[in-house]
Amino acid sequence: MKKTLLALLAGSFAAASQAGALIDLAAEAGRPAANDMVRASVYSEASGSNPADLARQVNGNIGEALKLIREKKGVTVKSGNQSTYPIYTQSRKIDGWRMRSELLIESRDFGAVSELLGRLQQMRLAVGDIAQMPSPETRRQVEDEAMREAIRAFQNRAAVVAEQLGKGWKIKQMHINQGGGSPVPIMRGARAAMLAADAAPAPIEAGESTITTHVTGQIELED
């Protein structure tokens, strides 16, 4: 038993002595992605003393809006946040109710969304937020490009280290994280309220976002 244990310890020591130095490295790359999709929220909101009346009014407005949006080719729509909550007096008694229902519109046709927003505001819907972002297809393509570039950068750094030390190298582990390309707000808050008051179509200009890839890992130097 003792001989077996000594043999195992000797084997472990030999393997450890043969292992090369471990070097931690990091690299990153960023690529521009066209904001070729726009997302907008519109909502109907009403206040009153009778929740049932509010529901009929708000749901009726949302129903009419859905009909209009679904007629527009290349535009998708889905339900957003919906809420009904009480309005209190200073003495903390319920004085009424407020109901709000939201729709989220997405499209790669900026002009179609701009026109829709103008028409929806004329139907007494208000504009919430408007944001632009890369479409899923564009994002995937640019993510792949950024990942290739970041991995090449990692390999180049590894080669520089190994060359300076006169060693060969191999990758022991690698972690890849991608980010960026979050929705870029175009309009919200006061600007959206002003637009709703004017009931004018919203001019929307596409821009760019940056998709980034971060690569971290470890290389082992070889003799």
C-alpha cells in the first residue's frame, strides 16, 4: 500500500514538473452594427370612478389600434404592460381608478412606424418610448464577426508572450462574452408627450450600435 502511494505521489510530482507556466490573457473586439430595427410603445390610459367603464374605453382604443397596426405590412405588434390601480386622496381613501394598456411595435421599416405613430396619436393613443437597435439577424452576423476578431486578438497576444519567452504555447481555457447593441432610446418622457400633443408623425433616423466580444483565457507555455 505504501509503495503504491509513493508511486502515485512520484507520478503526480513528475507531471507537475513537466507542466509549463500558465499565463492569463484577455482580448476584445468591437464591430459596428446598423440599427436597422425600431421599437415603439404606444398606450391608452384613462381615469375615472368606474373600473368597468375604464376597461371598455381603454380596451376599445387598443382594439382599434391593433386593427390599424395589423394592416401595415412588415410591422409586428404585441401586448405590453397593462395595469389598473387606485387613485388615493390625501386621507388615503380611494378617489378613483386609472387604467393603462400598452402595445409594442417593431419593424425594420422606419417610415412605416413613423406613419403609424402619427395615425395612432390621432386615435388618442399616446407614444411611450421609441428606440432603435440591430435586428436579430444583423446582431447575429456582427456578433460572429466580433467573435472571430477577438479570438484572433487573443491568439496574437498569446503568440507575442510565447515568442518573447522562447516557448511554444497552447490554450488551456477560454471564455467568450458578448455584449452591446442594447436598444438606443430616441424619444421618451417629455418629448414623447409633446409629440402626442401635436399628433405629428415621428421622424426616425437609423444609427449604429457597437457589438463587443470579450475573450479571457489561459495559455500554457511549452518547451
